[in-house]
Amino acid sequence: MSQPAATSEYRASLPAIWSALIAVYLIWGSTYLAIRYAVETTPPFLMAGVRFIISGGFLYLLRRTSGDPAPKPVEWRNAAIIGTFLLVGGNGGVVWAEQFVPSALTALLVATVPLWMVLMDAFRPGGQRPRFMTANGIIIGFGGVILLIGSTANHESPINAYGAAALVLASLFWATGSLYGRYAELPLSPLLGTGMEMLSGGVVLLVLACALGEWGGFDHTAVSLRSALALIYLTVIGSGAFVAYVWLLRVAPTPLVATYAYVNPLVAVLLGYFWAHEPITPRTLFAATLILGSVMLVSTPGRPDESVRR
């Protein structure tokens, strides 16, 4: 998703910066567990579509009433493409997979998005070839993914094969949309562009939900209180964390902001284990160390991070 370039200098007070950064750490890390609770009694694509249309509509109206100019047709087209890759292929894959895969393991597999982005960027025409440290990080990270998914065959980890495959595809979709967003023509206001992407992706998600029969078979009386609260949390609080993230990109160094890419999965793993009692095996912990360590190598200064945002 196209974002304003971050400066190497601090443009706000350190307490304000760290307050926003901690909010991003905790809120985005907790959204994996919230998604798991939301899809317990609500159809995944319908839930995601409603969430993004509400959040996107709010952001769009907020920026338009604040004076942002009306988007051009080409900006709407690009926003729709990015929204489809990020929110339908990316987030849609995550919410579907969390019906079968624990939230902690979902977060670990999704944490590989920066690795996919670097790999895809290296092979595109005119792309940037990875440095030695970055290349090693990619190898280590995907080794962790293989170890994590391979544990299923030995019945050491509760990863559903179809869910794992959906998460790998979701990560690829998110990386593709993020790379496209780097060069696509979008509104100057990041929040306006994000609102457009959320609206576009939300509409496609609702169409997909209807095509799969989720809308016709939906019974609102069957929705549990926990699922309803999780949906509200994702819609309101999750979107608020994104506003904090955009603000951080303007006032804090990019390497500092990029730390969310490997802190969020840690938060998700801890919440999944202590709050939802999701099992974690020694093999899972070792795989998590490989994946998160590789993301740290890839996210070192010199390459702006534009990875997973929930």
C-alpha cells in the first residue's frame, strides 16, 4: 500500500511515538485472535466485507469532508486492484484459514510477507536484488515455514493443510498488492487511499460471500456475543491502529516503525497461548524463531517495510 516516505528524524515527542508504536504492537498483534473469535459464528468473507466497508467508508468520508479532492478514475482503479489483492486475497485468505488454523500459527505464517516481497521484487524487471544478509534471511525464513507446516505430517502441530495453503497464498496476495501499491498512482492522502482500498475490497468480499452462499445462509441470531464483540473490535480498534501506523510513518524512522512486522506475531503467539489456550510445541517455537529472525534480517535499515497490516 502506498505510504508517505518516512524521515530518518523524529518529528514528534518520544512518548507520543512510543505510545503509538505500542498501540500498533498490541492491537495489530491481537487482531489474529479477534479474527478467530469473529469467524466462530459469522461467515468469514461476509464478516470481513462488512468490517472493511464500515472502516473504509468512515475513512473516505472523513478525508473528503476534511478537504481532500475527489479521487481520479485511475486512482479508483488502482485502489480497487490493491484492495482486491490485500483485502480479498490477503485478509480474506487469513479469515478463511482461521476457521481451521490457530491464531498464533496464522500470525507466524503471515509474518513471512516481507520475505515474499523481497523475493518478488528481486525477480521483477528492474527490481532490487537482495543483499547477502537479506538473502540469508529469506532462506532461514522459508526454512521455518517448511518446519512449521511439516510438523502437521508428524501430528506435532494443529495446522490444517488447506488452511496452511490458504495462508501461503494469502501472504503472496498481500505481497503482490503491496508491491503494486508502491508504484501505483494513488491519492496524496494515505488515509483517503486506504479508505478507497477498504471500500473496494469490502465490496468484492461481499460479492464473494454472496457467490459462496454465505449471505443467504446467514442467521444473525446464531452470532455469539464473543463473535460480535470481536467484529466491533476489528472494525473500530483495528482501524484506529492503522491511523497510528500512518502517523508513525510521518514522524518516526522507518526501521523503528518496521519493528511491528516481527513484534506483532510475538503478541499473537502469547495471546493465543495464554488467552485462548492454543498449543505450542518445541518445534513450533523453533520454527517461530527462524521466521521472526529472518524477518528481522530482511527488515534492517535500507529497505522500507510495507508488510502485513490488519
